[in-house]
Amino acid sequence: MSSSALSLQRVITDADRRAFLAFPYQLYRGDPNWIPRLWPEQMDWLCRRNPFFEQGDGDWFLARRDGQVVGTIGVAMDHNANRVQARKWGVFGFLEFVEDEQVFHALVERAEQHLRVRGATYMVGPRSFGESDFPGLLVGRHDCPAALYEGHTPPYYLNMAERAGWTESSDTLAYRFEVHKAGEHLELVPAKLRHVAERVARNPRCALRPAQISEFDRDLRIVRRIYNRALGTLPGFTPMEEDELRRFADGLRPILIEELIWFALVDGKEVGFSLAVPNAAEAFHRCGGLRYPWQYLQLAWAMRRIRSVSFKILAVDPDYWGMGLEALMFWRIGEVALRRGYRWLDGSLTGADNPQTNKISLRLGAEEYKRYRVFTVPL
């Protein structure tokens, strides 16, 4: 630990923002499993160009020692979530730091101070200010790259959080399934899952339809209805607002493939949906996160060479649980993944307390290869 004094300063200027975003490149230099987040997308956060700021506010801080950046953190208040949950909690994220307890505690104390004067009673994190991406600290399995919207943190992050006495709030999981284990025609998929999918396919009340990119807005409204119904059964869930869903969907839109997005219908009404996309994290890895203009050409080249698919969302209206719709959607995604030549399937992210998705993933023989932990810190 260096004896030099630390200084913490709020991110204000363009130079501050560039220093903030450049720090992880220095921190993870030489780590083959770190995948940079997209520089333009992160810059939008720091410039408050994200729809989150229509319902929340936030700030970012840099820790420096001897003029060198040694840590970063962001803090926010999500006013919509606080209103829905009838509480006043803060959020912290964008947390990166060198292996130094002094730096860690200085960043956390600055976040606590910032939120405390705004009346917050707890802060939750680390995670993105939105709830749909980059949640938590990695628990185990640091030996392989993460998939799209998953993070990567060194082991000492979790160790310091635990030593600080943080309270575990929630875990989210990512599963990995090797496509070849399903067989050339899905004949090696567990018999029970196959039989359920076949039974639902024969049910005249049930049907699947692919998404229609030409009807993007219509399908997005359906997705939001089903998503909020499905996850509304989980404790502490905050309904997804239209702007938040659109930000997430617009970010994915360039890589969406209609036959990887399915709606489950019962009596002609959409009651479930599943979303899978090419695992663009592979391409982001190769193009350096679009930090420089010429990396867009690298991205275009890398996108044509993606070898995995990321299953992002599976949601069914609780009124239709138990019908087997999940199995049929999984089956259809598997057929498409085989036909397109993907080598493995990432299933992420799902809450550790999500009974439906976790049960099906384990039945498929998938491996839990990533676990992320979010903490609650009293103020």
C-alpha cells in the first residue's frame, strides 16, 4: 500500500470522463477474460444521455494517487424505484480499483457520503444504474470470459466487500450449455423436457410466433407487459419503464435475429417470450470496446465470426405457468442454435430465486458458470 495521499474528485470535464473510462483498460491489462464495455455507451452514461436520468440522478468520482487514477465509482438515486418500493435507497456501481484497501474504502466512503446527504438510508450495488446489465461482483469462475451484459471482476473485489461486512442482497446466475451435447437433432436433450415441448406443440391452444423487427414497437409493448407480469412475483421487483426497456432493446437492435426471439401464445394471446442474441461480447473483446474510431471496422469483422449465442430472457405470465411453454421456447431456440452452427449457449442473467428458468437450465444439463453478487450497505 502506498503512503502517498489519495485525492477524490467528482467527474466534471471531458478529460475526467476519458480518464474514468480509460482506467479499466489499465487495470485489466493482461487479463484475457476481461471484456471492455462499449466506450460510446459508457460515455453516454457519464454525459447523462441515458434515459435513466429522466427518473434518477447520479455522479461519478475518480480516486487519484500521485496524479494516477487508482479507482472509480458512480452513485445514483433511482427515484422511480424508490417511489415504487416506498424507500429511499441509493445505487453504486462503475466500481473499479487497484488492489489496495485504502483505495477501496475511500471510494465507498465517498459514495456513502454522497448518498447520505441526499437522504438515502441504504445503498445497493455494485451494479449499473439500470437493473438489466452488469450486476454485482463475480463469485468464482474467473477463468473464462463473460457473455453479453455480464461483468468481470478480480477476486479481491469480493474479498474486500466481504471483509467490509457488506450484506448479500441478491445473486444472479449465468449458465453455459455446449450445443454438441444436445445431439445433431436435439436427440440428447433430456427426455422429460423433450416430451413436455412435444406435448405443448400438439396442444391446439398453444403456438409460437417469431418476433417481427418490422413491428418493433408493437412487440416491445408486448414484451414489457409480459416481463412486468412475470417478474412482478419476485420480492423487491420494480416494473420496467418503457424508456428503460427501449434503451435495452435499442442497444440490441443491430444484432437481433427474428428466429431467435419467440412469443408463446395461448388462445391467440402472447403470454410468454424468449430472447436470444448472438453473443456480441466475443466481438467486443476483439475490437477493444470501440475506444477508437478504427475499431468499428474490427467490430464488423468480428461480428461475422461469433461462435456462441446468449439466451437473455425467458418470461411467462404467471397465469400460464405449468403449461410447458418455457420448454417449447427453449426447444425452438436450440433448433435455431444448431442450424446456425453456434458452439455453445449462454443463459443469462437470471436471479438465483427464479424458479422456472433455473429449473429448466439444470434439466438441460447446463453448467452454472458465472454468479454475480449484489450487496446492501446501510448508511
